[in-house]
Amino acid sequence: MMQDSPDVDAEHNPSQSDLSMLSLSLDIQLSSPGFEDRLRALSAAELSEHLREAEVNIRRFSEELVQQLAIRDELDFEKEVKNSFISALIDVQNRQKEHRESLKKKKKLKGGAATGPGYLTTVIPYEKKGHPPSVEDLQILTKILQAMRDDSDKVPGLLTDYILNVFCPT
């Protein structure tokens, strides 16, 4: 998402203080004595000008509202993706811990090695890049973690796609 410079934003997008001042101004005008008389005294051209200003403000505020709602939706989606990633990661870590503990118990009881789920010990390659992973990367990693948690046969294919497309793109 592209952000405009603060100067451009100030000119085109109303700030919270702009909205507060407009609301306060309207409240004062509407409640002041003689407002109706002053309104009736305006010419048709003056009324048209006030109407045009009001329509411009409504349009500007509506555009700002739509932009802010879009930003909110993007942030909500990003939060959901991050929560899903964390949840899948914790699930896999818990399953790995349970698997290690069950292996220790089986070794003590039988004196031999026990086999278990095949994909819980899978390692996902990751390289720190100085910034957090993108939402798209987190979605891919979440898919891999969920497949690992479910011990799915899709793990090798998902890992291959991740390595070829994200980790080492050509």
C-alpha cells in the first residue's frame, strides 16, 4: 500500500481535528440565536455555494472514511494471518514436545528406538532479512506448519514449493 507524504495528506484528507472543528462549527451555527434568520437572508447563489462546499466536504470525508476502512481491513487480515501462524507454530511445537516425550518413554520401556509421525521433525528453512516475513510468506509457512501438525503427505510438496518460490527464487 502506498502512503502519500504528510503534506499531501494534510491537504486532501481531513484529520480528526478537522472533523472536530467542523462538527463544533456546525453545532455553534445551528444553536446560535438568529441562525434561521441569517439562513433565510442568504441569496440563492450564497446557498448554492454553501451547498457546494458541503458536498465537497461530504465527498472528501467519505473518501477518507473508505481509505481508513480499507486500512483497517488490511490490518485485521494481517492480524488474522499472524495469529494463525502463531497458533500453527505452537501446535507443531507442542506435538514435537509430546513426540519427544513419548520416544523417551518408549526407549525406557522397550530399550529400542520408536518411530512416530514422519513430518514433525521437518525443518523449514528460513533466512532473516532484517524485516519480518510478509503476509504472503506467513500464509505459506502456516500451510506448511498445519500440514506438519496433521502429519500430511503434502509436507514435501509444500516445502519444495516454498524453497523454490520463496526461499530461493530464481
